[in-house]
Amino acid sequence: MTAAVHRLKPPLLDFEEELVALDARLAHLSGSAPPARGEPVGWQIEAIARRFALDGFEQRALLFAAAAELRGTTRDLVARFGAGPPSVGLLMRVCETLGGQPETGWHALRPDGALRRARLLALGEPHWRVTERPVWVEEPVLQALHGQVQLDEELLALALVLPVGISSRPPLAAVARVLQALGGAGLPPPLELGCDDPECGLSLAREAFAQAGLGTVALPLAALPREAGGLARLRQAWLRDAMFHQLGLVLVGDGSTLPAPLELVTGWGTPVMLVGASLPAAAIGIHIRAEASSEGHAELWSAALGGQGEADMAERLAHTFRLPAATIRAIGHSSRSPQEVWVAARAAARPRDESLVERIDPRVRLADVVVPDQVAEVLQALVHAGRGHHRVARAWAKGHSGERGLGVAALFCGASGTGKTMAAEAIACELGLDLYRVELSAVVSKYIGETERNLRRVFTETVGGVLLFDEADALFGKRSEVRDSHDRYANLEVGYLLQQMENCRGIAVLTTNMPDAIDSAFVRRLRFIARFPLPNGSERQCIWEGAFPPGIVCEPLDFARLAKLSLTGGVIRNIALGATFRAAGLGRAVAMADVIAAARMELVKLGRPLNEIDGRNWS
């Protein structure tokens, strides 16, 4: 680490001889005899002078203020000029005379000079006349002179307890190299360490600073003073202590996506890492994305499970749900069984803001979905992919490509009402996950770049669920020839979607009734494609038999005759619901007449001829 203001390194004084000269000058000014030469003090002032690149006058001023506090002969001589610490005027008279260059002495006490900016010297309140202001060294400086480590009291009051180490990706050596480069860059820009878990990010920051040869102090952004004077004093104390003890600073946010205030993340004068908050747009900084490895979180989940459950359940939990370490520990304390752990993890992983998605708690099982055998095989394969994704990702990550390109995406295409959305719900139910239906009206924006930002939020905030893009052709449409800027940015949006689909950690399901409108580039990136046909007679009868929930009282219904109506599963469900409402209004069980009446209304709504019903005898 280097000083905040870079200068050529000046030569160091002979501090023992300077102390003798200081005492002689004080004795002369006070009209007393020079004291006898004392024992060597052995202070570590040379190291401080080197780290802060102090020039000769600054070294002498610091030595004088420290001697007035710590050295008996000097303290007695200073007392002849008045009680309390020496004044600025006395310091200047003593040090300027010894330095032989009185015209250059005042620069050392400038507010932006090394002595005052880093609070190596403290001056009394500014309402004093300048030469009458007392000057002294604070306790952390005195401790540093004796080789002791002591942080400023205000820093200690704000500092966080650092967490235990957690392994990460990318290797922390890469972050450490960036930090070492920043250390020699004058006023280093802040480094944003992007991590979903602030506690994990704090642990990674500490390890990175350690590899760069620095200790770590972490301060919460929310606790920093907003008042300019208080923030300035804290920065001064930090710069001094960081230079004394070779420290790096971590500013910790609350994990929200809001950028940190600019005035809080800049101006510290040393390498700064930002965790749990993003850099403000006006800040010039560096962003590094880091994630806790699944292995590190698997250990936490294993402890939360208490040795219960299947051998790889901890790995599946770590892979499926990206939760903070503190949340995992809390789940372990409050849950008694592996099933309770899974349910609690699923609830904790839900996004705080669901404005871009609609969360659906799935109730439909795969056995309830009536589809041809070929489609059923695809759905079952999707379930297998979801259950074993953590094993594949673990094995694949050992290769050169890592986990890139392991996203599980499926396209469900077919006419409206053939069961596409119901199948997606069934997959989520089988995997024990939430289903998130993407609200296209909220995601798609007319403003350039806004759609990509919304999509990034969708993919990052719904980790631990199944994503459903209903009517996906609106988002995943074919890329067009670039004729103007709108075409170019529309194609960029599609390209961004392609990237997110490939790297999605969970399952993404796209549904459409216009498969030809889907960009052909998506076909290669789609792991599964299921084509939902219109149901045949036997499938329609199965759908009719399951259309009324067990709690609905029905008279004997002729499902075989109802199955002769050429209807989709969605239409059959609407008819069953309409018949139930009609019967409930009449205060009776659902009868065949109620079903036929509801069917007539549904066909009218669809614009279909009624001869399918009127031409049959339903009595």
C-alpha cells in the first residue's frame, strides 16, 4: 500500500540526534540549561515516515509532538511554555529553526498534507488563532510508535466481525492481483465484488486482501456518517490506521440492487472493496463477479441437515438455492427434517420484489397431466434433468468449460389449451420448486437497454424456481435484418436472452402456439422440445374424469359421451368450472344439463358452431 499523496521518498532524519536538538532548542527558547542526553527511545517512527513519505519538516514535526507526549525531558521543557500540549506556534519555532528552512514549514500543517489528512497530528478547534491552536498525537499514533496495533475508537465501533473463509469462484488470486495493482495507482478506484451473499462476499474480500498482503476492516455502509464533517474525520482515521497496519477496507451493503451513495465509496485513499451494493453510475471503478462455490455452501447445508437426508441432498440444496450463509444457519436451527429444510429454503429464496414475475405455488402432479406418451417422456426427462442438474454441474465444472452452457431450457408448443402451462406447473411440483410466470408486459420496455436489465433481474432473482415464459414468441421472436437502431437493439435483446438461457442454473420453460415464430438460434440452445397435440377421444375422457375436484358433488356424468366433443383440455376445464358455478347458483349437485349449458356458452365464446351439441341427444 502506498500513501494517498505520492511524492519522491525523502531521506530519513537521524531521530535520536533530532530529539537531542529539539530539547536543546526548547531549552534555549525557555532560557534554561540544556538537559542531559537521555536514553534512546526506540520508537518506530522510521516506518511511519516511510509509509507516509514524510519530508524532513514533517518528520521533525511528528517527532516533536510525540516527544512532548512520551518523553519526560521534552514534556518538562514544553510545560515551561504553558499547560497542556504544545501550540502550533511553538512547534513552528522549534522545527523551523532546526530545519534551517523557515519559509517551507507551514506546508506540513495544511489540511490536505500527510500529517493532518491522515491524522498523524491533531489540531485544536479552528476557533483558536492558528499559532495558539494546540497540537498533539492521538493514541493510535502513540501505540504505533511502540509497535502496537490499535484502531481508532470510531472505526472499532463501526467495524463488523469478519466471517469464516468460504471457497469461491473465480480464484481469489486474480482479485488479489487487481488489489495489488490498485495499491500503486495513486488514488485507487473502488472495486465492486459482486456476490449474491454479502456475508460470503465479505469472506471473499478478506481472503483476497490477505493474498494481497493486507489485513481487512469491514464497515457497514448504513452506519457511516452522512454528515460531511463526521465522514471526513472517519476517512482521516482510516487512512492513518490503514497505512500504519497495512489494511484494506470493505464497505458492506445490505444486498439490495440499489447503488451505494457516491460520497461513501470514494475518497478513502486506499484500496476499497464494495460488497452487497453496486457502484454508483458516476463512480469510476472495477467490477468483479465472484460466487461462493457450491462446495462451500454444501458444507453449510450439511450442517443444517444435521446428517439427515440423502447423501447428495446438501449439494442439491447448495446448487438450487443461492442463500446467504446466515440464512442457511437460521434454517438449520429452525427445521427438524430434510423436508422442512427444503421448504424453508424454497421460501427464503423467493424474490423480495415480484413485479416482473407471478409466483405460482404448483399443485398439479405429473400424473394429472393427460398427454401422449411421447410428450410424457419429454416431461419426465425434464424432471430427471432438474433433479440431477447439480451432479452434472459438479462433474462438468471440472472440465475446461465450467458450468457455462448447462442451462435446461424447454419449448412447449401447441394450440391454446393443450396443457402447456399445466405441464410446466407439474414439473415445478415434481421438483418441489416454485413456478415463476414472467410478466411480459413488465419485462419488455420501449426504452433501449431496459428490457435487458429486466431480464437480468428475472434470471438472477428467481434462482431456485422454474421460469415460465408464456407466449414466448413475444420475447424470443426471430431476429430481423438490421435496418435501423431499433432493429439493432431488438436483436441485442434476443442475443442477451440466448446467453441467459444457456447459463440459467434452473429450468426455463417457453410456451407458444406459434413455433415458427421462435428464432431458429434458440432451437440449438433448447434442451427439450415438446409438441402438444389436440387430445384424442380417450385423452379427452381422461381429462373429463379429472375435471371436477373431489370436493365438488356431481350427479352421474357420461364422460364417454362428453369426450366425443372435440375440445382441448383448457376448454374442458372452463366448461367444468362454468357448470359448477351454475349448479352452485341453483343449489344442487352438478348435473349433465349444467355441463351442456356451460359447453354451449363456451362454444359461443369461441365462435364455434353449436351443432356439435345440438345435434346430439344428451338425455
